[in-house]
Amino acid sequence: MFDTLALRRFLHDLFPRGIFQRHDRRVHILVLCRGITALGFSVVFPFLSIYFHNVLKVPMTTVGTVFLTAILAGAVAELLGGELADRFGRKVVMLLALGARAGTFFLISAAVLREMGFLPIAGLVVASSFSRGLFEPAALAMVSDVTTPEKRQEAYAFLRIGINLGWAIGPAMGGFLASFSYAFLFSVSGIVTALGGLILLVAMKEPERGTGAERVGLRDLVSVARDRLFLSYNLISVLLFVVASQLIMVFSVYAVEWVGITKVSLGYLYTANGLIVVFLQFPCVKLVERLRMTRVMALGSLLYAVGYFSASLAGGFHSLLAAIVIVTLGEILTGPASIALVANLAPATRYGRYMGVFGLFSSLGFSIGPFMGGLVMDVSAGNRLIVWGLIGLVGLAASLGFLLLGNRLPAGVDRPGAEIPVGAVTAPDDSVRGPASP
């Protein structure tokens, strides 16, 4: 007999509607806006490196350097965006960022249409990443303004689902558009991004100005460096993000050029990535909620390593799809756990500072990853095992690192939502750490 109660529970785990409804309307608007802007970016993102390498004949190492520069520019912009959001308001900074990003997409479209070459387009890609960086801290600060601490983690989870809904649609659209015209592809991305800005302009109300998050400067990096456990966690996380970032550039070029699938099929692979996150994020978090977070991070890193290494054996679309499924499961496990562990490691009075430092380290990993992957592709002489074997080894190193770190952490610090005993872990200034609310 069909168990309708079990089905209802399963659907509730996928889409907890009651939880979503109890959030501020501005959270709903942000989820919609983030979904639309993610759609706009994901329309073009999987095909950008293919355009550089296939059409403009740029070496993969150079393409990786563009992505490295772009992500570093975005990291710098995040520091600036947070300061601007505190001074001038969240909404105005988000509108400025979306307007600038839509404009850069239209300029890239014109540059492609006029065949202006690599350097102007690469510069505009960096400018687009800078505008994205301005948007992020303002959006996260607005969530913090309009939610209570106990609801904040849920709100961030919904933002993640909104983004992945956009990812579920965009690449499939982009696969068809890229088959006809790259210039039109960038134009569509600009139009969709501008639509997200328009919704924000019309529907979003500026929240009351909060106290402002802590800003991260050089002195903060030095002080946090004295926290050896947190520094170890960040260094291990760099390895994880180096591996995770291979989806940005290397995988798309590999799938189209080395395996030989079409750009339309590539779009379906990225769509699968987004859909898996949408449907399995909440159930997977619930499944591992009683495990130590370092164990979850180790398992996720291992799945990344296995998924990417399996890509070296791919002979077509279906085997690449299997690799994407494994990689996405790694993403689902490591995403929430990585942020939650930062919250538990941070002293209660320095949550913002620790989150900011972790963000800088994650940007470092995402910057190094595409450059490293592009360099390995160029020097591997077409050997798949060299490319994905090295990437897999980095994932294994991250997995081992998280396991070793877990042996040094008290169980309370290493579990989501667990009560952390007073004095279990101490900050550099001997202040007591607590499970800061995200």
C-alpha cells in the first residue's frame, strides 16, 4: 500500500513551506531576486571558458588566470560592499551592484559581436565579478537585519535554494543560446540580471539600519592567525575550495572538448547540479545533523575527490552525469557544515570577524582552483588521469585534514546546535567561545 504520510513527510523535508512563510517578506524578495540573478549568471557561466578557449584560442592557463583575477576582485569588492552597505544602506548598494553587473554583460555582448578580442572581454569579466562582490555583503546584511538569530540559518538556506533554482534553469537555456550566438547569450544574461534589479527596486523596502557587521582588515587577519585551530580549519578549507572550484571552468571545457558532448548537453549537466541541491539540500542536512561536522566535511571532500576522478573515466553524457551527481552530494554536505563550524569556532563577540576571514580564505581557494586546473590541463598533454587524478588527490588531502582536525576539537564544538561547554575551546585572548548564532 502506498504510504501517503511518508510522502508528505518527504515533501516537507524538501520544501518546508511553513518555515519559509514565517520569515520577513524581504527574505522572500531576496530569495526571488537571488534566484533570478543566479539564472542570469548561470546562463553564461558554463560557456565563458569554452568561448575563451574554443573561439578565441586562449590557453587554459590564461583562462584560469582570468578567473583567478576575477574572484580576487570579487573578494576585494566584498570588503568594500560591506562598508558601503553600512554607510548608505543595503538596498542602494544592491541596486548599484546589479545595475553595474547587467551593464557589464551588455558590454561583453557588444565586445563579442564586434570581435574585440580577449583582453577587453577578460577585463569586463573581472568587472562583473567585482560588482557581484559588492552585492553579496549587502544582501547578507539585509538578511541579518530582518531576521532573528534563531531564524537566520534557515533564511540563508532558503537563499541557497533560490540560487540553485536559478542554476537549475540557466545552464539549459545557455546551452541552446550558445549554440547560436555567444553575443546573444551575454545579452540575455544582462536582461535577466536587470530584471532582478527591477524587482528589488519596486518590491524591497530598506530595513532599519543595524549596528553593522565587523569589517576584516590586516590586523584582524593577524589576530585570528593566533587562533591555531581556526587557522588550521581555514587552511584545510582552501584545499576543499580548490577542488570545488573545478566546476567553474575546467569541467565545462573538459566535457565539451575532451569528452565531446554538446554545449546543450553541458547545460543539462549544470541544470542537474542545481536541481540536486534544490531537492536534496534539506534531507541531506537532516540525515547528517547528528554527526560531527568535521566528519561531514571529510565525507563531502571525499565525494568531491571521487566524483571528479570518475570524470576521467567518462565516455559520454551519462557517465559525466554520474560524476556530477557525486560532486553535488559533496557540495551539499560541505556547504552548510563549513559555515556552521565557523560559527562554533568563533568567539561570541567576534562572529562577524571570523566569518569575514573564512570568506577571504574561501575566495583564495576559489581563485587558485581555476588557475591550477587550467595549468594542469595545459601541461597534461591530454592525459585525463593526470588532470582529475591530481584534483582528486587535493580532495583526499582535504578529507584527511578535516578528520585530523576533528580529533583536536571537543565534541560540543564539532556538532551543529550542540551545547558547547564553557572553556571547551578558548580564543586567542582567552575569552570563552560560544555557538554564535548564524
